[in-house]
Amino acid sequence: KIRRNALVEIVPISMGCLNRCTYCKTKHARGDLISYPPESLVSRVESVVREGVREVWLSSEDTGAYGKDIDVTLPKLLDDIVAAIPDGVMLRIGMTNPPHILEHMVEVARVLNHPRVFKFLHIPVQCASNKVLEDMKREYTRA
């Protein structure tokens, strides 16, 4: 495999989405959420680490929704991956929408405190009136 950066591997953990936001085409382009089995993800991480990768970036349209279709949680996947990476390799968690990550905030915060995990979480929130957020079909309000 040819990587843009030989030290970084971007690992998709799922594709698709659970949301139906009015402004977004992801659902139309990628369909419903399909999470990849945790065993295959851990195996891939182990394989790329053996190839010399030093950063693993987990990617998805919404990492917080990972596993909802296969009865697995994101924290469980993160724990499994962290256990599989040696010292000197760092894990980065990809973008997540507010409604799904809030379910796991305590567990994800625990994982973010691990020395092999970047202390970074990308959570996009739109700030508008509650009416606009409702029209957008966002699952949260300004409050």
C-alpha cells in the first residue's frame, strides 16, 4: 500500500450514517451505518503497526455511532485497539456527532487519557436557533 504519509494509517471503522439531516448527502451517498467487525479492525491496526505506522487515525462519517448496528460500543473498540498498539504508536479518534458520542462520553474520556491516544475529539455542532436546528433535523437544541 502506498500511503501519503508512511507513518500514518487512516482506518475506516464504519461507513454510512444513522442520521437524516436535511442538509447532508452522506446518507444518500453512503447509506445506513455499516460497522466493520472489531476483530478485523484490530487485526488491521496490528498489521499496519508491523509495517512501521506510528499513528492510527480512526475514520468514519460518525465514529460515535460505531457498533450500533452490530451490538458493539465505540469504547470497547477503542479499548481493544489501545491494547493492540505498542508504546510509540498513537491513536486518533475521528469526527463524531454530538448525539452519539454523548452516550459514551465517560468511557471515551477515559480512553483519551491513555498515553497512546491523542487528546483530541472533533465534534461539529451547529449553533442556530432551535427552529433552525429542528429544520436541519439535528438531534439537539441550543440549550
